[in-house]
Amino acid sequence: MASSSPSHSSDTDERSGTDTTDVDVREIESTSDADEHDPYADEKPKDDGFKFDGRLIRRIADYLKPYTGWVALALTITLGASLLGPIRPLLVQRAIDNYIVVGDLEGLQTIILLLVLALTGEGILKFAENYLTQYIGQNAIYDLRTAVFRHIQNQPLQFFDRTPVGKLITRTTSDVEALSNVLSSGLVVVIGDLLRIVFIAALMFYMNWVLALVTLCVMPLMVWITFWFRKRVRVQYREARNQVSRLNSFIQEHVTGMSIVQLFNREDEEMRRFEAINDEHRGAWIQTIFYYAIFWPSIQIISNLAIAGVLWFGGLRAIAGSALTLGVLFAFIQYARMFFEPIRDLSNQFDTLQSAMAGAERIFNLLDDDRSLQDPDDPVELGNIQGAIEFENVWFAYEEHDGEPDWVLRDVSFRVEPGETLALVGATGAGKSTIMNILLRFYEVQRGRITIDGVDIRELSLRDLRRHIGLIPQDVFLFSGSVERNLTLNDPEVTDEMMRKAAAVVQADDFIEKLPNGYQQDVKERGASLSHGQRQLLAFVRALIYDPEVMVLDEATSSVDTETEELIQEALERLTEGRTTLAIAHRLSTVQDADKILVLHKGQVRERGTHHELLAMDGLYRKLHDLQYAADTQVHGDGEATRDIPAAPATPEESRA
Amino acid sequence: MGPLSRLNHYFWTYKWLFIPGLLCTMASAGFQISVPSVVRQTIDSIPRFVQVYGVFEGTIVHAQIYSYLFGTLLLFAGAIIGLSVISGLFMFLMRQTVVVASRHIEYDLRNSLYDHLQTLSPRFYQEYSTGDVITRATDDIEKVRRYIGPAIMYVTRSLVMVLTAVSVMFIISPKLTLYALIPMPLLAVSVFFMARMVHWRSDRLQEQYSKVTSRVQEALAGIRVLKAYTREDAESEAFDSESEEYKRRNLDLALVESAWRPAFLLMVGISTIIVVWMGGRLVAQGTITIGNIVEYVLYVSMMTWPVASLGFVITMIQRASASVSRLHRILDTTPDIADGPQTDESITEVEGRVTFRNVSFSYDEEQEPALRDISFDLLPDQTLAIVGRTGAGKSTLVEMIPRLLEPSEGRVEVDGRDVRSIPLETLRENIGYVSQDVFLFSDTVANNIAFGKLDAEDREIVEAAGEADLLANVKDFPNGFDTFVGERGITLSGGQKQRTSIARALIRDPRILIFDDALSAVDTATERNILKSLRERQGSHTLVIVSHRLSAVQEADLILVMDQGQIAERGTHEELMAENGVYADLYEKQLLEEEIEAYG
């Protein structure tokens, strides 16, 4: 499905027709209007009147600052182009009156030469202006887009728990696109058009002020009809776009749920509903056609009205003995037709500015709400660390409920010595993943503190902290692209050697090299999908590349085939060897081999000790142990819905449940 | 033009819009093209008028002459305005017929596409992604519409304009006409190439736009990984380079588009200059008048757009042709699951017996079969439970009962008859199906429940919601049953969704009720409630239940334990416990689980 069309088309469509008064290119080529169905579209602009927010415009204009020089150049060029255009009718007037009428063909040639020069000059300048404004705009848009992306990425996880991904995508894509017209052509075009109108008027007055007045008489009419049309069509387009998105969501939904439609024998009823929506969609467009059908003929009539006026008045004046030449009549006929274009451009600009405002407002609201974790001013630097981890009376809640924090961890304390393995055991929702989340400082603890080698993690830079901790989530998230990209995560500092070495440690190199394209294999390509076990191994390699002192791992619950199972088992041993390890254990062997086991229940540490000590206790651990490990390898349930753990509760409801 | 001929019957359907539309197009072009000659006459008359007026200067008739000339000039001006008003009127009618007709055809085309989509089985939807189908239903249809409406309108108009203008011009001066037309073919050709370039480059731009979008989407989906490895900066840089590429393609396109208007300007300008230059010489020779020059300039500028639009229209037609082919790839797909000659229309009721006879199934010939040799016989009002791990083939099995899938080998029977002989509508009417992936429509809760039964009464909706243990939740919703779910409404939890879809199945009061892992997201207490209300209905339907929780299946008349597409164990709960196999083992584990849940 085509997502909302990039900026260029609506603008350029408007610009592509020249002085033809009868055809709208928009209708021929306006992909942007018909296709603007953004699946992620939200917050439809509700404005009907024009809100001119100076503060907002200044902020938008700030993005042009780096290109001040270019803007100045573009303005100069525009000035030139706006001057050269209206000069041509003047030259033709000279050609007719001074040379053709008197039969001076020599002189005619000179003026023809001037005409050709003016024309070529205007063409070149116009081209330069068009391209230059696009160049400026696209660069400014690039700056804005990447700034928005960076900003979003730097937000803490809480932000992502709260904000739907779709909304953020809209901010970085279509909202930014909406601004691109304003940034590219906005200012320059407005000034250029105003200049053109002024020049045309000035030249007309210079030639013949009476005829100038006659011609200018129809201008208000033209301005009025153009802006009337714009306004109507804008409202109508919005309506049409609404209909398009209704139609799209209907199709989207019914194609996705087609088997439900069929199972419940709803074909006839859904067809009826589709027809109704389709009918409204058609109606909205037919209404749009109506406005176009009024607009184009009106423009044609009005410009012919000007011509008729010029001829009639001019004729009468000539009869009355005023020195009116044929050349002047000719020039005025040309001018009458030249007026329309800048007026239409201006009304377009007015329109784009308006739609840009809504997008700009959303973007700046996003940028202004910065909650990224700031690194401490003077972070403690960790060199090579030992890897001692300590939780001291940690309390943590993902969110508050009626002003009361919903504690997910209550007063959790434990210490892991360098090189030790700590196994976290507990039922779903006991707080195991949360411990990992806060150790990596994805979230800030409310009370208590966490230290690494005795240093509070809040005194470290995030980068320093996380680079000493390798995280292996339960479900491996793979980015599209090659195996290599997924292992190095685009870090230029990771050498090929580092990657291969890490792969060798966990023996992932075997299967990677067997892939059709080895490390360059695209992981999402059809037919080359990786098995669960292989994905796990990739996650191991990813974590190992930086050779971290601490390993945090959430074992996968789902059983993999026995071959890979052995491979993973072995890999796990190598992975944790000599490293401080925190593991959410799902395999008996991992738990048995752990130096310490922490049994969590509802956010509290219930039991702690070694495997044997805990078994002897005959408490919760014993029960969990019997449940999870007694009948290993037997038929499992499908497993609970797995998240990309460590993860916050997906919805507030779940966390409270 | 091949594929486009498949659209011809639409033209026929709307002939009463097209025929007058095309006539209006011609009339509008004709009237418009006559304006310049009036302008020429006016211009040429003015010097004569001045002369005549000068001759009568000081005579008695002077005032009369003035009013006569005044009137004549007014007549000329009136003619210009009148002609353009008439032309404008026809232009209005042209748009209101031809372009409107294209919207009607678009409407019909989209209806028939959707209608056809509804007949296609899940197999089709596995092959075509949702996005693909949507593109066809929107983009492709839009491209076809542009061919039907605007393209045809422009072609007609252009031809009339060009032919008339050129003939009139030729009559005046063949020589000047040839000179004036020199840039025209160049214009048509260059527009054609430019349009092609613009299309090509905007497709490439669009491609990159999707890339940028998916890049953002992916980075945000994988934000935890990125943060864990502090790769935000690297990701930003990667995003920078995608944006850079996007910018580059944007500028590539801008380059062509920036050249577009200046090129146009040059062509028209050159024509005008040639007319003035060559025309000037002809005027000096006395062959033509100055009014003719003005007339020519007007013709040339009138013709420019039609000539240029031909270049556009060709690419439009090319694209429309490709789109029609794409559309027909869907429209030509014959539904593989439908009533046919084997259908016995006399069957109007379903008793509820379900029999599988040596059923095997594979999604794809090269793949391992998803089901192998499945046989069982379930009498009306009995309960069948199916357990087994993911991928064991449980869903595949139950999907065969309502004929969402058809067996590759063997036979599925309902009431002892091959399901293929039962009219599809009758079969499905009697089945209440709750699928594993709950799908609700963005509509109200009430309408989602009533989806199972057209014209369901409020009482029935409440009843079904009650049986699905949903009432208490509905009371908490902002607007009760009228609350919207989905994107534009509230987000239901997994359990609430499941229960809504259960209510949707129950409201049909079906003979066969199928629960495909439909209780996975509800807690045990709720599960108990739902099962209780189902049991209270016992005797009124056959129940097929796929579940992980053995608590839900204990009372079934037959339990199948599936493994790798085959039945590993079968029997009642007691029999399977006695067998002490996979089932018994699973049961033990689940008991423990419940205990832990209750712990502390």
C-alpha cells in the first residue's frame, strides 16, 4: 500500500501547468491527493479557519538558518525571473509598434534577439529557482527529520510504553513531509509571486494607465474566485481524504478478517456496507469535481473578460484620439493572461502553510517534551571492572495508580560476586524481568540503589554502564538486513575479527557460514528464515562481541529441537564462564549450576540459597522446580505470549492483573 | 492497449454520460478556439474605425458614427465574453459528465473487486498480503480511473483543439503555421519523456520513503535492543543515511520537475517569438495583418497544453494498462472453496455430527503434511477436545470443519455427508467458530457480538455476552455495549477480546461450536464460568475445543492428543490418565501450576 505520498507531487502538480487557463494538471497527475492514506495517520487537523501562529512560523524558519546564503541567492534569482517575465510583452509591443508596423525588419531582428535572451534568461532563472528552493527545503527537512528521530530514540523506555509506535512514525514521516513545502518554496515563492504581480502592474501603468485600470478591475474577481475555490476544495479534499481512509480501513480490516466474514455468512451484509462507504467515497470526489468544473471555466471567462475589456476600452480610446497602438493592445492581452499564475501560486502557498502548521505543532510538541536520561555531569568512568553487582533495598514501580506506586519490586536486596551466577526464579509477574530492566537502567528505581563494583549506576554514563553488560533477551529481535548487521548493530568499532571470534565462542559460526550468503545473509528473506535456536545463538554472539563482564540473560522458554538444544546449552556455559551472570532460568541445568538462586514472588525475595538448600526448604522453590523442570522435554503448553523481554508490562491492565 | 479493452463494457454502461460528455468536450473546444479570431477582427478593425471616425470628424453624423462604433466594439467584446461563457459552460458539463462517469466506474470496479475478494478462500490471502490487496483496491483502481476520465477527456479535447486551430491557422497562412508549430512536436516528445522520468523517479522516491518509514518502525520496535547496546547513535547514523538517500532522490525528482515549467515556458515563448518574427515579416509584406499575429499567439498558447497533455496521457495509459492487469489477476482467480455441482441444495439443516475419515492435509506440496491420517467420529451434542503443542496441527484440523481448508486426502463429513455437498452457507450458518487469533472489527461491542447474527435483538446480545462472561466488563466500558473497540475506541485486553468473539459465536446458537484455543487469555476463574455456561447449553450443540488447559477438556467425550500432525493419544480423560502417557504428564504439571498461583 502506498503510504502518504511525499511532498513533492502536490506542489509540483500545481506548478506544472503554465498559463493555460483551461486544464488542471492536478487532476491528471495528483497522486498525492488520492493516495494520502497513511495507516498511521492520527489527529486529523480540525482547523477550518487559518491560524497564523507567528511563534510557530519563526520556529519553522529557524530550520532555514543554516541555509541563509542559499535563501538569499534564491531570492535574488527569483527577483530576476520575476522581472524578466513581464518584460517580454513589453518587448513584443516594441517589436510591433516600432518595427513591424513600419516594416523595419532589421530592427525587428534585434528585438527578436532581445526576446530570445529574455526568454532563455527567464527559463534558466526559473529552473535555478525551482531547484534551489527544493534543495534548501530538502536539506532543512533532512535536518528536521533526523533531529526528530534522534529525539525519539533518546527517550527512556517509559516513553515508548506510553506512546504508540504508529504515532511516532507519523511524526518522523508525514508530519515532517507536510512541512517540506513550506520550507522549500514557501518564502521564496511568495515573494517571487508578489514581485511578479507588482512588476506586471507597474509595466501596465507605464504603458497605459487607463487600460491598466481596466485590466486590474477583473483582478479582485480572479483573486476572489481562486481563494473561494481553494477554500472549498480544501474542505472537500479533507472530506475526500477522510472517505479514502475510511475505505482503506474497511478494506484493510475486511481483508484481514475475511475468514470471519465468511464463517459468519456476512458476505451480503458486508458487501452492502462496503457499497455504502464506497458510495460516500464516490460522492465526496464527485463534489470535488464540481468545484473544479466551476473553477477552470471561471478562470477562463475572467481572463477573457479582461481581454474584452482591454479591446473595448482600448478601441474607444483609440477612436477618441488617444495614442493607443496595436502593440500596446497586444501587450495587455498578454498581461491579462499572466496575472492568473502568481495568484494561483499564492493561494496554494496559503494552503500548504496551513497544513504545515498542524504538523509543525505536533512535531514541536514532541521535541519540547524531552525526558531523555541525562548522563551525570561528571560520570564515574569504569575501566575494566570486576563485575560485582549489588541491589540495596530496591523498590520499583512502572507506574502509579491513583497516586500510589504499583510496586513491582519491593525492598529487593542481593549481591552477586564477580564471576558468580545468580539464577532468578519465580512465577510470571514475580519481577524477574524488572530486575534486568532496572539493572540496565531502562527505568529508574524509586527507592534504594544498584551498584556495580560499588559505584551507583546513576553515577555512570549510560553508555559505560551498558557496555559492560551483555543482554540476552528471551525473544530475539532481529532487524532486517544481514546477519552481520544484526550482530554488530552497525557499530563501526566492531571488527570482523571480533564478530567472528564471538561467533566461534558459542559455535554459531558453523551455521552462519552454512547460510547461502554467510554473514551477509539477509535474515528476513523468504526461505532463509532462521530457527528459534539459531536466533538465540545470534543473540549470544551479539552480547559477546563486546566481551562484557556482566551477562544478563533471559532463557527462552520454548523448547527447541534437540540438536540446537545441546548447542545452546554448551554455548550458555561458554557464555557465562568467568562472567558475573544474572539469569532468568528456565532450564534445570542453569539453575542447578547457579551459585545462588533468588526466588521471587510478587516482587519480593521469598527464598534464597543454592539449589540443594532450597530444595531442602521444601517451599516455593520446590514447587516451582517440580513444575518447570520435573517433566522437562514433555509436551509443553504453547508458552505464554512471549515479549521481547526484558520488557515492561505491555498494557497497564496486564500489570495490574 | 490489450488489458484496457477489458474496461470497455463500463464505457457502454455509462454511454449516456460519455456520449454527451464527449460532445460537450468538442463544443467547448470549438467555442474556445473561435475567441482568437474575434480578437483578431477587433484588433484589425480598430485602425479602420479610427480612420473612419477621423473622416467624419466635424460632420453631423459624427455622433452617430461614434455610437455605431461604440456599439460595434461592444459587440466584439460581448462576442468574446459570450463565446468564453458558452465554452465554459460546455467545459463545466464536460467535467460533470466524463470525470463523474470515471468516478462511477471506479465505484463499480471497486465493488466488483471487493465482491470477488469475499469469495476467495484463506489460501488466496496467504498468497497475497493485505498491503498488496489494498494497493490494488486503491492505487490501481485510481490509475485506471485516470485513464477512464481525465485521459479520455484530454485526448478528445486536445484533438479537437489542435485540429481546429491548425486548420484555421492554415487557412490564414500555411507558412506562418508551419513556423509556429515547429516547437510543438518537440514539446509533446519532451513532455512524454519528462513525464516518464517523473514517474520513474517518484516511484524510486516512494520506495525510499517506505524504507525510511520501515526504518523508523523497526528501530522503535527494537528500541530495547538498541538501548541495551547503546546503539542509538549508530542507528541514528543509519537513519541519517536513509534520510540522505531520500533527500537525494527527492532532489533527483526535483531536478526533472524544476526543468518542467521552464521547458514549457520556453516552448510557448519560442512559438510566440517565431510568430512575432515571421509574422512581422509577413505583415510587412502585407500577407497578413497584425491582428493575425495576435490571433496566432493566442492559438499557440491555447494549443500548448493540449499538445503537452498528450505526453502525459500516454504515460497515464501505460500505467493504467499495468494496473488493469494487476486487478484482473485478482478478478480472474476462481474461488477454490465454493458451492459447485456436488452441492446438494436440499440440505438446509445441520444435525451436528462431525466425522473425519483418514484426513491428511498439506499447505504446499513440497512441505511436510500438516495433518496425517486423522480419523474420528463425533456424534451430535458430544464434545471433542484437542490438545497438543504449537504446530501439532490442531487449528488446521478444526479449520476443515467450516471448510476454510479442504483436505488433501480423505474426507470431512458433517451429518455423515461430505462437507462439500452441503451448501456453504448452510454449513457455516450452523457453526459458531472462535478462532485463535481474535479478530474484531472497529465497531461497537454490540455490533461485534451481533456480527454473528444479523438483526440480533438487544436481549440476545446481552444474553450472549452473559454466557461469554463479558457482562461485568461491558458495564465498565464508557458507553457499555455501544463502546467502540479498536483504533478509534478503547483497547480491549486479550481476554476481553476473546470473550467478545465467544459471544459472537454463541449468539448464533450454532449446532457446532468450535473453540480454537479460545480461552488462552482468560484466567482460570473466567474459564470456569464460560465452560459452565457452555455446559448448561450442553445437549444443544456439538462442541469442538482446542485448549492448553486440561481443566477445560476433562469432561470431553473424546480427547485427541496431537503431535506433529498425527493423533498421538485418544480417549476420555480417565482413559488417558490410565494410559500414563503425554496427557497424564501434562495434567500433573498443570495441577502444580494452579497450586503455585494460589501460593502465598
